[in-house]
Amino acid sequence: MAIAEKIKSAWANRYTRYGSIAVVLVVALLIFSRKPPVPTEIHRVSKGVYEAAFEEDGVTRVKEKFSVFAPASGVLMRVEKHAGDKVKKGEIITHVMLDYMRPVKSPITGTVLKVHRESEGPVEMGTPLIDIGDTAKLEIVSEILTRDVVGLKPGNEVVISGWGGGALTGKIRVIEPAAFTKVSTLGVEEQRVRVLIDFERPNEMGEGFQVRCRLISKRKENSLTLPVGALFREGEAWALYRVVKQRAVKTLVKITETSGSTALVESGVGEGDEVVLFPGEKIRNGVKVK
């Protein structure tokens, strides 16, 4: 009863009463005005292998293709070979009748790739008859933009995909010295260079297969990297939001270079730091995040 009387007496004092009401209102206002943490995706910075690479289409082809031509003008006998047939070196493919039957032989052991002329009839000397190649020895031809090919050299690794099977590995054998002009699908003229890639041919793959080539120009071990999606421009510099005590802290960083979705970090963040990925309009310096 003594405590109840003291509370009743204190409440009878208008200054105490008004002060208590004010405190309750301030506390309620703080509770309702406090913004909830902004949901966001967070990435932990780590060290790993940094690869500078880009992707381009390529096509498989036989390394050494031989075209057989009519050795003389005359009457061509019917060519009985078809694409996919196996032939041996020196095997007679057909004959050309002039004043005598002149045999036309295969120059190599391989597979018939294409028959240009199958039916019997008159033929001129030098007319292409058949293409033969060793399909066990394939290479990939990829046409690379001149600005991209500068960082490549023979021996660089290539990851091959998109052909219908698993990923394959290959190496650049030759970078042709001369560029050529090619019109893109958007109608833009581009300068490109052919790059020849050696790889181990799977049994299921033949000539003319479309592939996707990831050409690696540089590989750096034990590198500090982070996703490009964490970066944004702050004037001329790069910046990101570090997460410190559950709050976003704007931080300037120095980026050495980027490749695809990965950036190579020089300074500004360290291993183990947490950064905000794809910061939206709600992310500001000091905002609480989760």
C-alpha cells in the first residue's frame, strides 16, 4: 500500500505526470520511426585464382584437308564414295577416261569429308572431286577481335564448351599474323584474327561442330578478388559498401583490372571483409543492412 500511495501522490503532481507522458511518447516515437535493416546480398572477400579471359565462338575442322581434283579433261566415271567413308592412301576413288582410263587415287588415309562431283560425265582438268581428311586430328578455329587477341600468345589455355558434351581443355597453337574484316550480326564491320586451337578430340565430335571457347590470357594465383557487382563509380574512382557492425560503410577501392564478372583488387579492402553486392537506392552510408 505504501508503494501505491507514493505512485498516486507522484502522479498527482502535474510536472511528474506530464514528464512521464513525454518520456513514453518519445520512446514510442523512436520505436516507430526506427528504420528496419535493408535486406541485401553480402559477399565475403577472399583470395584465389584470378583469370583474365574472354569468350568467343569457334568451329572444329580437320587439321589437314586434301582436295582431290580431276587430273585431266575427259569423261569422269561415277564416284562411288560418300561422305563418311574411309579410304586408304593410294586407294582408287574413280577414273577419268581420256585416251585411256586414268585412275584418281586418295593421297592419304582418312575419311571422305565431301563429294563435290558424284555422277559420271565430262569433266575439266582441275575440277574438285572429293575432300579427304583425318577426322581423328581436329583443331578449332576461332575468329577473335583484334583488341582481344593482343593479350594472347601460343600455349595459352582454352576451355571448350557448348558442343553438346562436357568441358574440354585445349591450347592455342597459332595466332595468324594478319587480320581481316568481318561484318557482325548487327551489321558492324569488325577487325578479327584467326586463332587455331589444339585439343583432344572426343569420339562424338566431328568436323564443323560449333563450340564456345574461353581463352585465358592471364592467370594469377593467390589474388584478392571480388565480384564486379559490388562496385560503383564515385567520381573517377571505384567504390563499394563494406559491412561494418551490420552497417554499410562507403569505401574507395583501387582495382587493378576486371575480367568478366571478377575484379582484381589492389587496395581498399582485405581478405575476410564483407561487401554489399548490387547496392540499390536504399543502400546509403551508415544504413543498417542484413
